Amino acid sequence: LPPAAARELAAAVGAALDNVRRHAGDAARAWILVEDEPADILVTVRDDGPGIPEGRLAEAEGEGRLGVAQSIRGRLRDLGGSAELISVPGQGTEVELKIPKGAVTARGKKAERR
């Protein structure tokens, strides 16, 4: 990935791990899987915490708490990527981050390579 895109992806992974630390409990474990696909980089952050109750993310966003919306989804959307969140109460949470290798910056230019 271009350095700017790699930094944004790393920041999104960090935000996902921060959420595990804050919300999954002290006994929760987290796993990170990085996949190098032909056109994309895919990073999955999974935990074995309690999961997110139905509607909680929308409620948090309505309260002005935009961690998932901005720190994770927004970062990747600005680069042409995506973030999917799957959570089942009692079974943990999985965040799948996908970013194209030719990531484009929010200004419409390809992220610079060094």
C-alpha cells in the first residue's frame, strides 16, 4: 500500500483494537488476520468478547459518539475501501477492513508511494 493508505489502515485497526480493550472486557482476546489479495488488502480484527447489542452502534452515533463511524469506516471510505462489522451478542465482534492497493486519497488523487 502507499504509505498514506497504510497509515490510515493501521489507524483503523488501532481503533478496532481500542474498541476491544474498552468494550469486550479484561478476559477478551483479539486476533488480527491480514490477507494480501490481488487487488486489495483485507484486515480482520476479531474478538471473543460479549458482542455488540442490536442497535447499539446507531444509538452511539446518535449520541455523537462516532468511533466506528469515523475512526474506522470513515478512514477507509475516504480511500475507496470499506469496513464491515459483524457482531453477535455472546459471540464477539469481527471488523473486516478492506482497502484497494491503489487507494485514492479523499482529494481524488492516488495515495502517494515512496
